[in-house]
Amino acid sequence: MLSRQAKDTIVKGLIYFSAASTVGILAVILGFIIIKGLPGLSIDFLTRDYEDNTTYVYSELLETQEGNSTEGYSERLGITLDFDEENGLVIAEIDKDSPVRNALDGNDEKYTVKKGDILTRIGDLRIDREFKELDSKDEKAAAEFVQKAIDEIDAVKEDSVRLRVVRIGGGIVPMAVTTIYMIILSLMIAGPVGILSAVYLNEYARPGKIMTTIHFAIKNLAGIPSIIYGLFGSLFFVQILKMQYSLLAGALTISIILLPTIIATTEETLKSIPKTYRESSLGLGATKLQTISRVILPNALPGILVAVLLSIGRIVGESAALLLTAGTVAQIPHALFGNSASGATLTIKAYTLMKEENDLTSACAIGIVLLVIIIAINVASKLITNKFLKKKGI
Amino acid sequence: MEVNKKPKFEVNNLNLFYGDFQALKNINMNISSNEITAFIGPSGCGKSTFLKTINRMNDLVPGVRIDGSIKLDGLDIYSDIDVIKLRQRVGMVFQQPNPFPMSIYDNVAYGPRIHGIKKKSVLDEIVEKSLRQAAIWDEVKDRLKRNAIGVSGGQQQRICIARALAVQPEVILMDEPTSALDPISTQKIEDLAVELKKDYTIIMVTHNMQQASRISDKTAFFLSGEVIEFGETGQIFSNPRDKKTENYITGRFG
């Protein structure tokens, strides 16, 4: 028979062990994501398009003055070219008055060539082919390769030249933009609907069977796995309403997922507003609507903001539902619905990168970005709550 | 003289039910202008319920049913006057000081604003006048932009009175306005009530019998939803006609 003290020690040990292992697991996960993802994280990763982008552009040429220019500098285009072991001929520097800043693409629309773009063709010179035949270890050959390109530009007799420019991808810009679109659109749909529903439930609806049923439904909706919403969305929005894999189909599906949370959080906030505010407003001859819009909602604002922030977290983290409704294409959606409206959010891309391309580093790098967003949201909602409590003097 | 004066409120055979429970039984009462009428009685006797019926705040309670009539200047408050209009004419001050969590200025300007006054100069004027009437202008004139929650309870209550005055009511209902306040603040509110009756009709529910005897002109004693006795305050306190009234005011129960 163990003494009471020994039992106490054992139980205490178990408690400490559980707490420590929880924290430990969290630390291991975070550490894993950060260690695996950090090598993939760079400015390029955060600022570049996902796919390489090849464009033919026409650029005017400047007059040469036959001066002794620095190595790799093309006077006629006002750019400095450099040799890159991976990609070939890269634009290292662009002058302020360089004509390539105002180059035109095939549709006569302005296409601004940027630093870091790759030239694969100048006029008729196939730089990409030259690059393939080149021994990249040979520094002399590399210098000649750059010089050949510059000579080719100098040799052009017309006052403009056609260039093939490749903008290297590998970044997450499209996914980031899609995520932001998804956040804005979902909140635009679920925000007003959710807040107004909460106002109805708390301010207008009479308690009774119907109210109980609605609350029961809301509670249960919040617990349904998102894949089920995804299945519904892909059947209803994508197929029946013919939206195809699109931003709107995704946002509508997400909105349904968000509604229970927004309604419940807002309703909690509305409930916490003292009844006396309503009484004194009505007692002054205000209508119910005036009372809601001038006293209730302004006071509920911090709570509503927290609901919105939680929703943003949910949108950023959602994968299953979006996979089936918004698609996995790494592009910025060009429409709300239809053919070109598909787009993958960061989370979806992390999934497909791992699943289809086996690119753990990039997936984890996205993971870091997501972690930063989620932590920022949590801090923000904490700050808002604290400020609200302070204002109320609690 | 009293007989010829037209009453502000005429209450006839008023009954009020919360579901099956009858909270007010056959109330008949005439309330005169420019007087303070006090309602006294033990807890749960219906005095607050009756007060809230006068500006239809009871409408907010689910399951309330009313029969009989209350007339304000001869017009039935349930059928002849719009509830919004009624509450504008019959303002209310509550038991707990309950300013909105906004600036003192915005609190007082709330009423005029919801009734459509937007002009800053007009609002400024109303705010100052109301705060002066509520005898708090000098204390808060330098901090009108401060949050009203930050001042003392007594000041909050006077701000609430100013807020009620700002919509230019004819009647002010006060539901135990000093029960949450200290003696000095109570004194101020009482002085204020006496001052205000020159321009307004005041109906006050109070638990404090000294308060009723100090400041009111008429007193009604409620018990179990009925008005046991209603008359001149002096008479009620010195020479009650009903035994129950006497028992209550001498502190034998309640």
C-alpha cells in the first residue's frame, strides 16, 4: 500500500509529464517546420510569381557613344548583364532612363522589364541554346557569352529590338494574393450575414422552441468537419451553379463554415452588453433600430472584431473545403467565377507541394508564413480583448 | 383648487398581468402636473411595474398583458400616442446610473440626435442647458469629451437626468434614483427633483420613506399590486386612513 505522499508524488509527476509533453510536442512541430522551411524562405520566395513567365517584348534602343563601358554593360539598352550559372543571362542592373522600362509586349501593352529577369533571346540570337552548349565552370567562356549578347544588341540596325524575357518564378505571390482575396470575399459574405443573424437572434427573436432549434443547429454546424462543407460546395456551387473551381465557390463555402462561429461570437458579445443600455436608449424615445445601430453595435465592435480575426485564422487555415471548391492552380484569380477564377491559397499550395511535387522545403516555408499570420492574428485579438476589458473597467 | 386642475395622467381600472400573474390590480389614479408624486411600498408591490407602464417600458417584457387605460393629457398612451413620441414626452431615470460608455457630451446629445437634431450649435446649447438643469454643468463643463463612465455614481445619475431632460420631456419618471447613491449625492438629486418640478411633472418610486415625505407632494402606497392609499404626502405620513399604510410607514413590515 502506497503512502498518501507517494500517491501525491506520482499524480503530480503525471501532471507535469502531460503538461511538459504537450509543450514539447508543440515546440518540436514548430522547430521542425522552421528548420525545414527556413532554407526555402527568401525575399524571392515572398515576392515572386509561382510559375516562370516568358514574354516577348520590344524595346527601343539608345544611340551608342562608343565609350569604354564597364564589363557586361549594354549601352544601347541601358542595362547591365550578368552570367548566372542556373539561368544564363540575367539582368543585373537597369539604368533609370533605360528603354526596357517602357518595353511593349506582343499586344502593345507596357511590360516593364525588371532586375533579375532572364534574357533567353535577343533578336534572332538564341541565348538559351548558347547557354546549353556552355561549360558553366569556364569563367572565360561565360564572359564571352555575356559579351556576345551585348555585341548582338549593338549590331541591331533598327531602333528597336525584340527580346524574350523570362521572369523566374518559385515564389508564393499568387497564393498570397488568392488567400487575401479569399479572406476579403468570405468576410464580405459571412460578416454581414453572421452579424445580422446574431442581432436578430439576440435582439429580435423571442425565446422559444424556434430559438432553441436555431441555437442547436448553429452549435452543430460549427462541429461538422469542413470536408463535408467542401463536398457540398463542390456539388452545389461548383457544379450545379456552374461556378467551376473558383474564388466565389470557395468563398461561399468558407462563408458557410464561418457563419456559426461569427454568429456565436457576436451573440456572446451582444449578450454581454448591459440591458440598461437598451432600456435607457428606448426610454429616450429611440427606435429599436436606432438603439441597435447607435448603442448596441458600437459597443459590440471589439467582440465583432475578434470574431472577424478568428474567421481570418479559419480562412487561412482551411484546406479540405477549398481543395474541392477553389482548386489548386497557382495563379491569381482573374474573375469571381468561371474558367480563370480558380486559385490555390497558401495552405492548399503547401498541401499540393508536398503531395504532388514532394517539395518539403517550400511546403514548410509556406508553413512558416502561415504560422506568422496565425500568431499575428492571435496577438491582435488578444490586444483587442484586453483593450475592451480595460475600457469597461473590468 | 386641486379639483379644477386638469390631471397630467388619468389612470382608470388598470390591470397588468405577467403571464398568469397579476402584478397590478385595478389601479385608479390622477397625477397632477408640476408636482412630485411618490410611490412607496414593499418590494414586489408593483410600484416599479406601474412606473414602467406609464412610459410603456413594460412593452419590452415578454408576456405582458394590460387592460384599463392610462391617459396623458386626455390621450390614451396605448392607442392614441405613438410609443416613440410617448417616451419622448415621458422620460425615465433608472435605479442604477446607466450612462452609455461614451463621452458626457454624447450621452446628453444622444436623445436630441436620435430625434434628428444634427446641428452642432443647437446640440451644444441643449447639452449645456440640460446639464445646467441637472445641476452638474459646473462639475463637468471642462471634461465634456471624457467618458461618462469615469465620473462618480452621483454625477453619473445627474448626467442621466440631464440626458433625460435633453429630449425636452414633460414628465420624468424616476425609479429609485438614489438607491445606489451615497447620502450627499442623494441630497443633490432630491434638491434637483424639487427644483425640476417647476417645469416638469415628476413621478418617483422610492424605498426611502423619509425621501418621499421630504420631497413629494403626493404619495401612493402600493401593496400586492394594489394602491392602498393615495393622497397628499403630509396626510399619508401624519394621518394615514388605512391601517396597512400606517403599519408600513411606521415600519411594522416591509
